[in-house]
Amino acid sequence: MEASGFLSKNINDYSIKTPSGRVVTPPESRCWVVNESRFYELCADDRIWFGESGNNVPSQKKFLSEVKDGVTPLTIWTYKEVGHNQAAKKEIKNLFEGSENSVFDTPKPLDLMKRLLEIGADNDSIVMDFFAGSATLAHATMISNFITKGFRRCISVQLPEKIQGKNSTLADIAKERIYLAGNKILQDNADKEGIENLDIGFKVFKLDSSNIKPWDADFDNLENTLLDHVENIKDERSEDDVLYEILLKYGLDLTVPIEERSINGKTVYAIGLGALVVCLADDISLEVVEGIGKLKVELQPEVMRVVFKDNGFKDDVVKTNAIQNLKKQGIDDVKSL
């Protein structure tokens, strides 16, 4: 390649001969971004690109080692790099084979989502998809974690929008895809190193009101109002529902480890290696309280907080003694709801 000796009044306005022999000049009213001398230096350093045929208008190369983490995009992507919707539709069809949720017309390509993770997320980032659709980003996150041995976590948000002609919703499709995709990654890579460490687990939450009944006194029927609030947990709410509300109110991560223990026949949840202990059982006895005290000795958290259901104690004597017994074990933060 060579540059002509021609120089105009603007030192960045000169003609360039491409390797194919074509002579190119800047468009009218434009100029090259470097002067002729600098252009020669870039050519000598193999930093000028004339296209595969050597006939294109020159552009400057940048090497992966010179851009952020080797993944900063320099131009628009093509379908060869990040896939396209038709390939994505085939991917999801194969994944959902035999399922009534197999129809989804506009899924995003997996390769596109993986590329976005390469650029915008570190190995331990929390990724959030506000419009999850078929949960392609969650799928890509699991694949990327396996490839890079990463620990990215993905939060997928999707309204339960009904699908025409189906009993399922978009949220149902997202949940099923995450489940199927995780299992497929394990199956396809069963003989690969590190696959045993891949976390494909996920939790599903639905936005709802509090599990605790609000106090709304009906003074015309106060006796019934009081009786209704003896049990202050709403009907049809499970222990898991209440447990995760407690986590939220304590500001704890919903992915924190939760260990389920049985103490004297009652279920006790040790959360965050004993930082929080929750018992939502009925007819709690002093034996259960003493067992919780022993948990502190066993798990040795720096601080242990304990939560009971307010009407869960066998009687008021047990409730009073429970607080005193736990204080003897160095547990001062005891609450009931």
C-alpha cells in the first residue's frame, strides 16, 4: 500500500492507494482523521484495515488487548456474530419440545445475550432483565457462568401476561425455560470439567401484599374483629411466604442460605449460618426454645436474631420464659409477628 505525495491545504486531505490499486480520497468537505505522516506509521504498524479484498476505504484497527477487557465493541454487530431471531426461535422450539409453552415468536438470540454479558457484566455481577420474555438472558447467564467459571446472578422480571390460545402466561414460559435450560446445560456438558460446580438453581417470587393482616377495627363488631386477629397471618399464606417477607424486612438477600432444622418436632429455619433464626410453628414449647439456644453455640454467628409467630407459643408462660432463656444464651434480639 502507499500514500501519494499529494498534500492539499488541509494536511489531512490526501489520496490513498489501497492494496488493490484503487485510489481513494476523503468525501467532499471531509478529511482523514490522521495526517499523511501518521498514516504511514499506522500502515507500518499493521493498524490499517482495507477490508478482506484490500479494496475498501481504510479504517484503523484496534486490538483486543487495547480495549476494555478485550470485549468493547468497535462497530455494529452482524447476525454471524450474535445470531438472529429465526435461529433463536429454533433454539427455544428445540428446548421446549413436547411442551405446551413451546410457542414464542420473537425470542432474543442466545449469542446476543452472551455478548452483552461479556461487555457489560463481570463474573460476579447481578444482571437484571426487566422484560424477561422467554428468559433468554437468564439462559445466557447460566451458559456464560459455565464457560467463564463465573458466579453471575440474574433477576428476571415478567408480568403474568396471558398467551392467546394458551392456559399459560409469559411468566410461565420464563420459569419453564430457566428450568429446562439449566438441565440441558448439565446434560450437554456432563463430561466437562467444572460442570459439577455450575449453579442452575432459581427461586420464583410473585409481587403481593403483606402476609400479615393489617389492623382494621370494626367498632360496630369489635368482638369478631379481635377474634379474627388472633391468627394474624392471612389465610392461604404458607410458611415460605412469611419467611421471605421476614427476609425482606430485615434487608437480607433472598438468595442467602436457608437451612431447615427440626427441633422437638417443630421446623426452625437457620438463615445466613445462624444470623437469623425463624420459627413459625404453633405450640412452641420451652424445649424448642432451648434447641434454638443450642443452635447459637453450634453455628456461632456474631449476632443471632430470632423471630417467632406471636401466637405460636404454647401459652404466655412459655412466651415469657422463652425470651429470658434466649437472653441467657446471649440472644437479645427476639421478635414476634
